[in-house]
Amino acid sequence: MSDPRLPVDPDVELSIPQQRRELAHAPWATLGAISLGGVCGALARYGLATAFPHRPGAFPWATFGTNVSGCLIIGVLMVVITEVLRPHPLLRPFLGVGVLGGFTTFSTAMVDVQQAVGNGAPGIALAYLAATLVTALAAVWTGVRLTRALTPARTRSRDAAGAAEPGAVAPGEAGARVSAVASEGDAR
């Protein structure tokens, strides 16, 4: 039998009773929050891409701006929900994985690179690829640093006093978690 603590297997064969039982333990509220957030984020991205289209071989500013702003917001969000607030348990999956995962689109960035090369603009493709990687990482870092500088941290103040709550995120851990959440946007 499946371990109920493991994530839902996307290859569940409903005709097999043992596999069907796995769905009884699925985190439906979390999956619903992620799905709803993903729809919202993808619609926002679609709106920006429609409002700011680019011609073949030109720099795709809408995708670039979407990914960089999404990474900045991920940096801000992860500090706020792991170090400042005690949010509802569904807020992080909704905003971090859902909305920002649906909003950012590194797969589209790679398609844009391929199309630029195919349209005879390898210089634009290379510049876009490098700019996307550097500015996306810089945006996450900036979001984390600025938010930490501008907000009181509930866990940092407890850590300094030596009374951190069990499961609290230490300041050094948030960056690793931000990286993990940022990579979740790649799956979209």
C-alpha cells in the first residue's frame, strides 16, 4: 500500500484498488489552492503577453518582465510568510506554487531563445538567456534582502533570544526554500 505521506502519484491507475486508495489521502485543499493560484497566475501572464507582444527575433520583454518580477515577488513572499507572518497553511501553496508558478514561465523563455535563434537573431537569444538567468536570480536575492531589511522578523527575534519555536524557519534557511519554490515555477 502507498505511504499516505508521499505526494500524489500522477500515474494512479484507477482500475487498481490499491492505487485508487492512494487518492483517499491526497491533500485536496492544497492541490485546490495550487490549482486556483495557477489559473490566476497563468491568466495574468497571458494578459501581459497579449498586451506586450514581440515580433519574431525581437527581445521578448513581456516574458522577461514576467519572470523577473515573479522572482522578485517570490523573494518577498518567502520572507514574509516564513519569517514575518504566521499565514494560513494554504497561503504559501496558493501564492508561491500556484500564482507565481503559473505567472513565471521559464519554459516560454527557452522557447523564445529557440525562436530568436531560428529567426536569425542568435545575439538576442544569447543576451536574453543570460539576462534572464542573471536578473531572475538577482531579483530573488533582492526581494529577500529588501524584505528582511524593511520588516520585523518574528523568527529572527526569537532565534536571537534562544526561544525559536519548533519548525520555525531560521534566517539562513529561507534562501534555500526560496530557491526550491523558484524552481517550482519551471514546471509550469
